[in-house]
Amino acid sequence: MDKLTERTVFHEIELKKDDDDILEDGEIVLPDPEWEGLTPDEKNIHHEDNSDDEWDTDLDEDEGSGTSRRIIMNDYSRQIYLAACNQLGIVPVHCFLKAINTEVMNLNFQGLGPLGTRAVATGMVKDSFTTHLYLAGNFIGHDGIRNVCDMLRENQYITHIDLSENELDTYAAEMLASVFKENDTLTTMKLSGNNFKDEDAEYFASILKIGSRYRNGQFTGLRSLDLSHNLFCDDGASILGHAIGDTETLTNMNLSWNRIRTPGIACIAKGIEENNSLKSLDLSSNGVDNKGADYIGEALEHNETLTDLNLNSNRIGLEGVVSLFKHLGKNEALKIIRLSNNPITLQGPVAALKLLEEGDSVLRELEIADACVPREFHAIYEEAQTLRPDFKVHLAGFMNSRDMCKAEVKSNKDSWKKDPMLVFVHFIESKKIKLFDMFKMFDRDKSCTVSKDEFRDGLKQVGCPLDDKEFNHLLNILDVNKDGEVDIGELLDGVEKNKKRLEKYTPEITSKTPEVINSSSNPSTRPTSKTENRTQSKLSSSRPTSGYTSETSSDEEQELNIQVKTPSPIPSRQQSSTPNDQISAQDNSTAEATRKDKDINVENEEDNGVNVSLQKSITVV
């Protein structure tokens, strides 16, 4: 145990080795095979990976020595951790061993305790792979936080650390503040669910006031701080509010579930007004009342960076909503505001929308997830969406069933816009683009297939409203054989299959598509034009009066079934023309049989729009 000093000087950790082994900088000897930290299979793997044939080393073995030295370079953190567990007398954590050489080391709720945390910190000092270290819910205590802070002074690769729900207090706040004087790689720190109080706010304020540094092509500094579920009151909020106004790097701040009331909210609002980097602020589950909402609204008039504000579960009423949205009309940055679980009454959402229409706000999303709205809200909401198509309101429901049905119908009608394939088909149909021409334009190399890049560039050229993520989804649907290209058959099949789906949502688009009429179709199903009707009527009236033996066309030999629009059709007239009287007696039987075989119904459409069905019998000799 004495090999691990109070400051955890990690390279003093002693591994079992022969007395004649010589360690150079960065090299370590594999522990003895009888040690229980490694399985026999793992020992064989290490032995094979470090054979003399595959490993270059300038350390010559002593002649006559029966022990083979095995130096491991790529398993450093694992061996250090196992050695630390062995000396501390604790069982290694499988999650740690599994996550070695990965970016995320998730050890949340593993019951590490102070000793387990010390072993983990020991193994992480020289680790160059892990960037996210999660240690929430491990009750690390004072010893554990000291070891973690010592490790963070040495490690320059970890950017995210989570120490939530570890019952940390003032000592931990002081230790963490000292780390940021030496470490400039940490960008995210989560300290939710601890016991930090007002007096600890000074340490966090000192962290926020540390300016950014330019390192490795980018600016450093803390960008996200989570202090939710702690014990900060108005005094602590006052200190943090001044720090928010001074910080140059912070973009996300979470102060939810504390005990901040109106005086503290006023100080935080002052910090929001002076800040020029904060993008997301969470003040939910505090004591923000109508006066606090007015303070925040005044600050938003001058803030140009905050885009997401969470005020859920506070004490904001109708008066606070009116005050907040009056000021919000002059803000040009905020896009999302959350007001769920506030006593804003039924008129709160209505007042909010009316004030938004009057101002120049760029708000896109309003969340009032627990509020029911009156009947007038639906009409105002539709009017707001005509001016701002991207604007959305998340509600609990409607007081009127008719409005609820309208909202549901509208939601279902617009759901096709979330499907990239339907958006593509809608674009093709609305623009009346011919797929063959479009495919020919996309196929620049004339290979009869369109590559991914050709397809993307072509869609951008014609103005198809799809981003990169939606385009990848569209290509995945069209590329049936998964060869990374789209041929004309796949394109036609994909569009044709999804036309029927689109008809359910946009019948007005699909109904405008011109219907192709095949000229060789059966006349019995093809509508007859007015000119054709008049021509057929003229031909029938100008037939010869004697010896009628002309041949009829194939169209005249078939029966035309025309729908009659008059209440009762004119009964068919039997033909009694002169040619029948002049037929010789010996041909009467033949003519009678022929008369029964062929009947043609001719539509005679008058100028007044009335259709009359006439049946005429034509004898073919």
C-alpha cells in the first residue's frame, strides 16, 4: 500500500518482475503467470504478440537466463490498473477492462468506493484513448475525488467527466477548481445530485472566469457545466450569475432543481444580458415567478446567443407569460422555450401566440406539454404557422373536441414531410419532372447508372429539398441491390411504389398529373369527343339508298357503351331505310341473320350538353 503515495505517483506502482529486468521509459513487464489478474488465454495472446520475430527491442537477454522478458506497450493502462487492484486488495471491475482503448469509459453505478476510484484513476493517468469518463453514483468520497483530480492533472486527453450523485461537497469543489488551473482539456463537467451549497459557488465561479487558450488549433475552456439537483440558493445564484456574465467559453449551463428564487433569478438574468457565449440555459424546478420571468425577458432583449431556455416547473402565471413574450418579440436568437408545469391558465398559450405575431421573434418551438387550450387557440395557431411554417407548439390537448380533431388531421396530413422518399416523389410530381430526362441529366459519365455523388449533386441542381441525412435515407431505399448506385429501373420502381402512399396525404398533387391516354385502347372504354359524334352521325345519315354494300371500319363494328345522362334514354329505333326494301327475296334470310349480328351505339352529343344514346342497325353484305 505504501507504493501508492497520497498523490498517486502512478509510475511507482510495482509489478512483479525478475530482479535483473531493466525497465526503460514507457515500458512495462507483464506480471507473473501465476498472478490471478490474467487468464491463461490472455497470457498466450500476449506471449504471441510479443515474440522475438514480431517485436523489435534493443534489450538483449542475459545468456543462460531461463526467463523470457515480455515487454508490453499497447496494454499499459490495463496492466497498471490490474497491478493497482492487486496492491489495494480489490477485485478489478470488468467494465474498466472491457473499455480499455476506447473513447468512452462508462463506470456509472459500479460501487467503486474510494479504493476502486483510486485504482481507476491510477490506470487512467497514461491512457491516451479515453475522452469521456463517467463515474456517477460510486460514492467516491474525499479520497476518491482527490485521486481523480490528481489523475486529471496528468491526463491531457479526457474532455468529458461525470461525477454526479457522489455526495460531493466543499472539499470536492475546491479540488476541482484547482485542477482547471493546470488542465485545459476538460470541456464538459457534470456534477448533478451532490451536496454543493452557496459557499461552494465561489469555486465554480473561478472555473467559469478562466479564459480560453488556443491549443492544437482550437480554443480551450469549460463549455458545459451541470450543477442541477444541488443546494444552491439566492446567494449562490448571485455568485454564479456574475460568473455567467464574465465567462467567454461556457455554452451550456444547467441549474435545474435548486432553490433559486426571485433575487437569485435577477442576478442570473443580469449575467444572461452580459453573456455572449451561452446557448442553452436550464432553470427548471426553481422558484421563477412572474417577476422572475420579467427579469429574464428584459435580459433576452439584449442577449444575442441564447437559443434554448428551459423554465419548466416554476411559478410563472399568465402575467409572467405576457411579460416574457412582450420582451421576446425583440429577441433575435431564442428558438426554443419550455414552459410546461407552470400555472399559466388557459389563456396563457393564446396570449403567447398573439404576442409572437406582433413581434419579430425567431422562436420555432414552444413547449407547454401540460396545458389544455381553448377553442380560439387553434385558429391563431394556424395563422401563426402560415407566417412561420417551422413554428411548433407542444400541447397536452384541446378543450374542444372539434379543435382536437382538426389538429390531429393536420398532423397526419403533414406527416409525409418526415419521409424523404415521399418528399422526393412529391417534388417530382409537383414540378412535373420526367424521370427519364432527370436520370439522363444526372448520369454524367453515361454509364446508365447514377452514383451516390452524381445523385446528390443532381438533386441539389434541380432544387430537391433534402439534407444529407435525408438523402442517405432516400438512396438506401432506391438502391435495392445495395451496390452504391441507382439505375433507371430502381428509380422508376421506387417512385411508382410510393405514389400511392403520397396520394393519401396530397391528393391535390397527384390528381394534377396528366393522365396518359393510349390511342389504341378499346373504343368501348375510350370517351368519344363531340367531333367524333358529329362525324359518325353525318356518316350514318349519308348512306346510299340502294345496294348498300360498303365495308365498315373496325371502330364501327364494335359497340360503344356511353353513359346516358338523361333520366330515360330514347328507345332504339328499328332501321326501315330503303336499302332493306330493295333486297331480293332470296337474300332475305342472309340479311336478317346479318342484322342480328352487328349493333353499334352512337353517342350524339348536342351543344346543350345532353347526351342521347342512339342504336342503329347496319347491314353488312
